[in-house]
Amino acid sequence: MSGKSNRVGIVGGGIVGLANAWAAARAGSQVTVFDRSDKARGASVRNFGMFWPLGQPAELHPVAMRSGELWRELIAATGIHARPCGSVHVVDRDDEAAVLEEFAKLGGDLGYECELWTRATVEERCSGVRRGVTKAGLFSPTEINLDPREVLAALPKFLAAKYGVRFHYSAAVVQARSGVLRTGGGDKYSFDEIFVCSGHDFETLFPEVFAAAPMKPCKLQMLRTVPQPGGWQLGPMLASGLTLRHYANFEICPTLSVVKERIARETPELDRYGIHVMASQDRFGGIVLGDSHEYGSDIEIFDKEEIDSLMLRELHKLYDFPNWTIAERWHGIYAKNTDGAEFRAEPLPGVHIATGMGGSGMTMSFGLADRFFANRELIA
């Protein structure tokens, strides 16, 4: 498929929709993006702002690193705030330190860049870590700290200026059929291909596909501190030992089972709410903290103070920030494919669904969209 005169309609102006719009535009298509809101307001702007390739399993790590190439291209073109600061998993238990040591030995052969740090090195290079508690740290230089709100504002402007991508905001798509999109305002648009990238909301357009898909919604709660005083800097983004049981890259470590069993035994409340704590710093100096994971029927419209309290309890064990005053609390809901990195389907000829990246949208969207369109070109 040459794609040079291909007209592509994208439903959803979040990070997944914009990633597919960018990939389609690079392939030469004429692209139009529709979003039901006046700007991105969903899961894409309700996250840490972390590009986090370290967390991906080995088979997906090259795709994540391709995302990194595209992130650096976008950063250079737009001037958005970005900190290529890397990340450090900081742990305070011996069994967690064993996992870090094991991964540091195994990860290099699988393409991961990482090195094991002692307590002294962690305390020297991570100003936000509490002194005297660290058992070990795992540093990775590949992670980038971004502001999702700024990214989702800048990326459409970049796509419009460089590729002529058109945007229709406050335009809810109510029907997607082969060759045709219809909006709630009664407008009809013709396209050669349509990509539905509206997260779990694609259920409203294709309920039968959603019902059969290996998908479940996930709700997370997060917090943000006030800007830290005097220009204080966090340094690398931080993750605790609780994250070892969350990120797929650590599944290669046999010692991980000991950590999982101990957490389930000692603190089952953390497993109940899928809590694993991390910290990043936004462009204004506030510390973004989280997060939790509630799935499917466990999701309620009301946020739980218990979850916030548990997250803060675990954060205080490891981290020491100048000002812990919480300025904002929020939640996000995203779609998670339980059977792979993303969910793609073609319910009708020329109508594609792309969603289900869970909490990896900022990390994987660019690379997965790039791979999808590159494979189509190879087939053609």
C-alpha cells in the first residue's frame, strides 16, 4: 500500500490516536483526528509522564526503544519539557535487592542498559531517597520524564504543522463503518481507512467486539505535591521494590517469586488495590506520586482515601521530599489488553481498532504504531 493518497480518519485524540496519526502521516496518508472533548482529557493526561522502556518484557523492549527515538524527534521539533534523567529502582528489603542483582546480570544480554548501585551511590545521586534505608538500587539511563499535559497539547500542533493533519475537537464519533464516520452533530466524513483509538470507549462503537476482547478497564489513583522549594530537583525518576511485581521485565528473575509471596503475606492490602509506588517530577517542580490498580467490576466512581493513605505510607518509607503537601488528587481509567501489548482488530473492512496498552501508552504507543504501519508497507 503506497498510502500517498490514502485518507485516514482517527477516532480519539489521546496518545494512542496521535501515535497512529503520526505513523499514518509519515506513511503519506491524509489524516484527520476526531475527539469528543475540546482537548485530551482522558488517561493520556492522567499519568506520571514517564517514558519507561525498562519495564517492558524483552520481546517488546526494541519496540519501546523505537518509541524513544520518536520521542527524541518530537522533543527536538517542539521544545517540550523533557528530562532524560533515567530511573532508579530503590529497594529496602533483601529479597528485593536479590531481584535487582539478578536482573542486572541477566538484563544486559537481553538489551537492557542498567547497573546495580550501592546505598552510597543511590544516596549520592538521588536526592529524594530517605537516608539509611536503601539496600540496593538499579539504575537505567533510558527513561525520560515528560509532562503529559504539555505533550498532548504540543503533539497535535506538530502534526498539523509538519504533516497537515486536521483536527476536529468536541466532535463525538457516533458511528464508524467502512469508509464513513458520522459525528453526533450530524456530519458525515468519508475515509479510505478508519482507526478507532478511543481507549475502552470503543465499546460504544463496537460493543460486540469489546465483549469478546481480552480487555478490562483499569482505574488508578494518583497525587501531586506542590512545587518543591528553591528549585529542588528529584534527579532520576524513582520506583520502589513494590514495582518489581508489576513490570514484566522482572519476570525473568526466579527470585521475584519470593518478593511476591512476602508482599502477599505481609501486606495483602497492597495486592488488593494493586499498589506499587513511584515518583516523577513535573515541569513546575511538583512530585507526581502513585499509583494503584483496580480492575473491572471493582472500579467505583468514587476515589478511596484508603488507597491514597496506603500509597503515602509506602512512599514515606523510602522517599524524603522537602515538601509533601498534596496539591492535587485524581484518577484515570485506561483499557488493558490481558493478552499482549495492545489490542488490534478489524471489525469491518478498512476499520481498525487500536487500544489496550494499559499503563504503557506513553512508552509503547509510538513504537507500536510505527511497527504496524511499517509491517503494512512490507506486506504491500
